[in-house]
Amino acid sequence: MCRSLAFMTDILHKAGSHDTAPPPALLEFMVRDWAPHDAKVEHVPNAQTFAQRRRLLSQRFRGEVLVIATGHEKVRANDTMYRFRPGTDFYYLTGNTEPDCVLLLVPDENGHRDVLFVEPNPGRSDATFFTDRNKGELWTGPRLGVPESRDRYRVDQARPIAEFADALAKAGEYAKGTRDLEDPEFRAFLSEMRLIKDNVEIAELRKAMASTKRAFEDVVRALPTAHSERHVEGVFNLRARVEGNDVGYNTIAASGPNACILHWTKNTRQFKRNDLLLLDAGVEIETLYTADITRTVPISGRFSESQERVYALVLAAQEAGFAACLPGNDFMAPNRAAMQVLAQGLERLEILESAEDALKEEHQFYKRYSLHNVSHMLGLDVHDCAAARAETYKYGKLQPGMVLTVEPGLYFQTNDLTVPERYRGIGVRIEDDVLITKDGFEVLSRDIPRGVAEVERWMHQLWATPANRLS
């Protein structure tokens, strides 16, 4: 027989409660007479860029062992898993999207040696390809394998993941110390590496913007026959899965008063014809870079007078935020500029008594209606570089290559007695993604209409033309 009783007990432990046990004769039969897999392995695109990032990390932490793990699949319910998305830091340094991998940087005379630990691929000579529903290739697809991973990701060495613990212990014997993602200083450095996007990243973000634009167009075309927020979510997410890896975050499809809930993702409300739809969504492309765009559109195709007044104010605030997106300005400059416009507009709408008073640091009364700041960094994560130090991010300076959102909003709750009744239940956010350039800024998502007349015209033009075919 090809397997011992102990081994059979182990593999049966990985079977589902509803599975029947394979007899030894079947196990022996299953491992015979398979043609070999195609041995050709292509390098991951932009392999040199990933290697350069590892070298930069090596220079900062000379003499120390560095550990970057990608994580595991997460249980959704019982024995079903969420779709795996690799850890951002691991992907940024390798381009590898498989779960259960670890990058180990071992100090040597040249800085560090890259060792990538991965799951082996025993092929079909091992019965687990058929019996292991968690990792068997007939259940979840083949793993790349150890030598293949070395070739694809252009690392110095690849080894089976089972050898990681021993390798880590041995590397630590001669090192100054060990850093991993639990170390705040190490995590901060990795986040700060991503603050300035290189040309490869900017190109990928442009692809994400273009795909997201098509997804927004899909949604607008669907509105005449859509009846609910869930319908909108499904339409947008279809484009994200056809053209990309997934959505970059849970799609916010908030209609009517739900638009006043910042992260409304339940998307359960049925539409009313005169509602606004606040759609905050982004396509995450195959390289895991994501867009983060919000448009607020009238489901009927026409803004009401009250909706238009609120929308126009938010748009003016966004324009002020754009104007402050200049290299050398501090990160909070767009927020200050946008909030000043919002506060002054709220005074004109007779919601705030005094914009000047509301803007005082000790008051900030405008936040009752604006709720959030207008910017965050964007890239592999929708809220990118989150572990960066405050002095380099929130209190740092804008620099060429940074990509951030500019997303002012106004949210008038249905039961807010400080708001005139005609505005209650209106929520508007307009969000675009901005690249800081040497001389100013570029709105990467500028092709998605924003102005009142522009949005209405865009919607009616889409309703009059055939849908783009998903491919």
C-alpha cells in the first residue's frame, strides 16, 4: 500500500464531516499515471521592482533578521473560507499572492539573503492532492511549488514552509535581532516605503481608475431598472471581479438617508425615485492596487433644488481641497481648505450661525455635518500606509509621488433639528484620487463626471447608449 495507517488517519482528519473515507486501493489508484505539469515558470511582472524594495528594506535593517508573513485563509463559516487576499507588506516585497508563505531576510555580507518559504507542490504522487480539501490541488488548485517560486519571484532561495521555524532559529543565532510585523518600527518603515509611489505603482493605479470608471458607468446604466442598493452593489462588483481581483473594500451603495451613514455596506434599502445614490466603491485590479471613488447621483437623473444646493457646496469644497494638493504643503492642508468652504456654505444655508466661530479649533461645529476629514493615502490598501508615523503622514509634507483622496461630504441626518427640513436626509460625498506631481497635482479619476450639469448629462447619455460589454 502507498500510505501507512497513521498517514491515512491524518488525511482523513482533513476531510469534511460529510465525506466518506477513501479505501487504500483508491488512494493507490489515484496517484498513478498522471502526466507531469508544465515546468515553464514566468517571472512575476516587475520582478526587479520587488527586488529593489527588498534591498531598500535590507539597507535600513542591516544585521537583523526580517520576517514578513502573508497570512492565512480566514474562516467564513465552518469549513468555508473567505477569498484570500495576501498581506500588503508581503505582496509589496514579493508579488506573491499565495497564502501561508513567509519572506525571511537573513543577514549576510551583502546585506541580506532573500529566502521565500512556501507550500510545496508534491504533484499527484501524493494522495493529498485528492484527499486534502484545504490544500489539495483537485480542491483548490495547484500551488506553485518550491523551485518554481524561486524562479517566479526571483528570490535568492525558496524552501518548504515546514522548514521555516528551524531556519528562523538558525538565522537568529548570528543576528543583532529579529524584526517582524508585530514590531511598530518595522511596520512603520514598510508603510513609509509606500508613501511615495513609483512609476509601476502609478501605472497600476491608473488601471484601477479606468476600471472603476467603467464600473460606475455600469451602475448608472442599471439605475432605470434597479430597485435597491443591493442591485447597485452587484452591478459594480461584477465589473470588479471580471476586470480585477475584487472590490478594494466593501461597496457602499447608500440611497436616501442611508447616505448619511458613512460606511453603509448593508445595502438593503429599496430605492425611491427621488433619492440620491451615494456610491463609494473601487476596483482592486489583479496587482491589488485599488481606486477609491465616490459619486453622488440622482436616481431620477435630475437633482432637486435642495439636493443641488448641497451638492454644489460639497463640489466647491472639493475644488478648494484640490487646490491645496501641492508639493510642500502639509497633509492636512486640503482638509483645512475644504472645511473652510463647507463652514461658509453652511452659514449661507442657515445651518451654522457663524462660519468663523464654527471653524475655531476649540469649536469645530461644522463636523456635526461633515463628520470626517477629506484625505487618506491610497495604494495597495484603500487606507494605505496606515502604520506610518504621524510626523511623516498626518503631520508630514505632501511630496511628488504621493496618492491621496480628496473627499469632502455633508450629511444631514433625518432627525437633526439644526438643519432646515428641506435638507434633512440628504447625504452627499464626492471623492477623487489625486497624485501629487513635481509642479502640482493630477486628479487620476478626473474622467468620472463631477459637476451638477455634467453628472446629469452623463447619466442621460449613458441611458441612451448600449452598455459596455464585460470581457
